[in-house]
Amino acid sequence: MRSSARCAGWSSTSARTGPANRLTTLPLISHSSTDAVIAYRAGQPILAGQFLADVARVAPALGPGNHVLNACADRYHFAVGLAACLVSHKISLLPSTHTPEVVRQLLHFAADVVCLTDEEDCNIELPRVRYPTEAGPATAAAHTDVPRIDSARLIAYVFTSGSTGTPVAHAKTFGRLTACVREEANRLEIGEQACAIVATVPPQHMYGFESSLLLALLNGHALCAERPFYPADVAMALARAPRPRILVSTPVHLRALLGSGVALPETDLIVCSTAPLAQQLALGVEERCHTRLLEIYGSTETGQIAVRRPTGSPEWRLWPGVTLIARDGETWAQGGHIEEPTRMCDVLEMTGRDTFLLHGRAADLVNVAGKRSSLAYLNHQLNSVPGVLDGAFFHADEPHATAVARVGACVVAPGVDPERLLAELRLRIDPAFLPRPLLMVARLPRNSTGKLPQAALRALAANLKTAAAG
Amino acid sequence: MSDKVSPLKQAAPASPEADLTGEVATLIVEALNLDVAPAAIDPDKPLYGEGLGLDSIDILEIALVVSKRYGVQLRADAEENGEIFGSLRRLVQYIGAHRTR
């Protein structure tokens, strides 16, 4: 893996002195006292003092290396692991997926990386550090001082899939992340009272990292350790969390929640991101939960940069200091908490100084239920499978209006069994991007210039389907 | 539950379970737009990961159509949950035992 190469590389980031990068320190957590609730597990409170004790206990277990892959499934364990890295000057690595290929590249990126895990059956091929068993409240009393962290400190790398098969690392510094999620609390209007935050998204992805984890730690709110999946689980997790309570989720989960008919407890705010939310769905959710729903727009590189209430206005409002710049038919985001000027993979139209409309994805971007990749990256992985002579992914037609859109692939690979090809791809790419359908063909429908139009691939797929049915 | 299918009935030829298996397989193929005939799904192979190759987004979609059709709300903390998507057969048995419509 390499550092962000589309710009000058991250070393220039750390040298720059923006407002968040002056030599100041910020508190590890923003809770008013050690008796403040920082988390809930199964509805039971965990206090800030306990959290600080757990951080002090876990930090020495991380060993001498500088990099940690935090794979903890329990959100409280993840938070303790992250804070333990912060106080012991380690960098957290947050890849979006843990396939064997990504783990191998991670090891290449940081040879000293260890995997912090709380799961018995963790199969990540890295030296593993087991999350130490909880010691209980007895140890909490001695930990009353909140550690302070340099705002310029690089605390995490998040990764996007580059187009050449090598993931690109993006540095995140503590000051900018803090500024970003403090503004999030303002934008969500949750500054007054401590809230409980229930989330269906993992803390390892940028959206979950900010909105389910840092939003709580750095604004004095409480995170809920569970990650509910089925609608009935989400309803129970919400019912257990004291009010005011917030649900941080995605269109996929909200659609299942609304469609399931499960009785939903009153929720004070619902936050949604990862993919555009249909207006009807937003209306339905607000009605059913007697709440307001706010949608967040961002990317792995920039973090969250805008918010809107979809039932109120289609316009997004940018974070303060963040600007969008149109350049050669592309839109770049920069300023504010953004570490590096970033080309956005969506078609955005500025409507005012700090407002814009979102008109869909750029052609190369793949977004399956919030997991992002690019056709170029997926094609590279496909064509690196032994026996594949030519192959291309395409945006499959949506099965029906509200379901998740997938990618398909056409492949020229004489003598290669499709099952084996899928098994090879499974090692390289996130399961969400496994081609559906996977079509073995004699040749790809390249045009006279050798280009491969998406429409031609979709037409080929449709023809093959018709032929198979007939 | 009153309409719980007894093991004896399940074992009988042309059992309600066999009917339900075909019905659930069709439901899955239609909901996910899969490139496979419902009858071609091996009832004993895993639905998740290897096997039919479904992922968590699919599982949520199946949970949704199952709740709509049979009134069964799946839960991650149910003891048997890890097993439910172990195969089509197990999913069908779970639905058979918990359906309310």
C-alpha cells in the first residue's frame, strides 16, 4: 500500500500548519467527569473512569510496534483499543475489508502491524493481540486524569482502493477529526444533552468511525457497544438505550427496518449515510419513528463534509471552511477539516457558497450498499486471477427500484471453472463486489477503438440471460 | 406456537417442509435476482459466503421478505441464529417453527 499519491503524499500534510495542526493538545475524551456515561452494553452504563482504566490496561498489551489493525467487533472494545493506541503513540489502520489480499498488503504497508481482536474465531493472518478480558469497575477509581493528545498527531490511516490494485492510505490527524465531529454535534443539534448512540454500521469504516464512535467520545455522548443487524435487533437496541437516543444507520438497514413491520421505539434522531436515501424512505422513517432524519455526505478521504434533511430540502450544506471547486469537469473538496484536497467521486452541483446538489456517482465509482470501490480496481483484481485472459466489471441493472445495485462481470477465461474464479476473487475483493452475474464469454464486446462501453457489457449480459431462459 | 410443524410431519413424503423449501427457495431467488433456478439450490449447502455466495446485504434482504411473507422476525441474539443461514434446509425449518402466517 502507499500513502495518498494523488496529491503530494501525507508527509506534506503533517508539515502544513492549518488551524487544527498548531501545536496544541486536545482531550482524549470530552466527558465532563469520570462518572459520566461513555458507553452502554446491553443497556448497562459504562462510566468514563472505567473507560480510562480499560485504556490504561489495554495499552501495554499492544506491544512495541507502531501500527494496529483494530478488528474488535464490540464497539466499546474498539473504542478502548483506539484510545489505547492514542495514549501509546500508535497508529490505527482502518481498511474497509479484511480479505487475505488486503491483509497481505497491510503487512507490506506497515511490517510491525498487529491485529487487536475480541473474537475467538478471528482468522486475520497477522500477529494477534487478544483484547484483554474486562477487569470490572474495581480498577476504575485510580484513573481520573484524561490524557491529552497533540492535535497534529497522525492517529489513523483509512484506505481506499486505488485503480492499480494497490490500496491508497489516507492519514487522519486527531485535531482535524476532533474539529469534524464537534461540528457534527452542532449540525445534528445534539449539543445540549448527553445522548446514547446506537449504530448498525461498524466503527472501522469512516462513517461509523466518525458518527458512531468519535461523535460520542469527543462530544461527551455515549456509544452502544452492540452492532444490531436484523430489524428486531435494532428495535431492541434502541429500546434498551436511554433517551435521548440516536440511530446511526444506512439506507439498506433503514429500508429493512421500515419494511419488516417491527415496532420501533421513539428515537430522537436518525442519521443516515453511505448511499443516497430515497425520499419516500426518508418520509416513512420520520413518520414511523416520530423523529427527524438527517443524511450525511462524505467520503473515506474527506470524512463527512455535508448534511441535509432529505424531507426538507434536496440541498446539502457544507461543513464550515470546506469548499467545493469545479476543475476540468471534476469536483474537488478542500479546506476545513479535510487533510488533502480530494477529487469527489460523485457529480456535484454548487448551488451557493456552502450548498450543493448531488447528481449521482461518477462513472468509475462502484458503491454497493455503502462499500466503495472502482471499476478500475475491480478489473485489475479480476485480470490478475490466473487463467483470466480478459475481463471487465459492469454496473448491473438494478433488480428493482429499491434493492441494492450490484456489479456483474464478463470474463474470458477458457478452461477456468467459474466456481474457482469466484473463490480466487473472494481472496482479493470484498464479498459485496463479487460479480452477480459472472458471465464466462468467448470475447468481450470491445468496440473498434478497443474500448468497452458499459452499455455493451449490460447488453451482452441481457442477451445471455434471455438465451439461457429460452 | 400452534402451527409448529412436528418432526414426524417433516419426515413424511411430500411434506409441508418440502413445499415450504420450494417456496422459500423461490422467494430468495426472486428477492435477490439470482442467476439460479430455485430447485437448483442445494438445501444442505451454506447460503452465506461459500456455497450460494450470499453476503450480509442479501441476508438482510432475505430477513425482510421472510418477515413480510411469514411474520418471522429473525434475531442475531437468538441461540439458533448462527445456524439459520447454515443452509436452506435450516432456514426453512426455522421458518416452519416460527411462522405466524
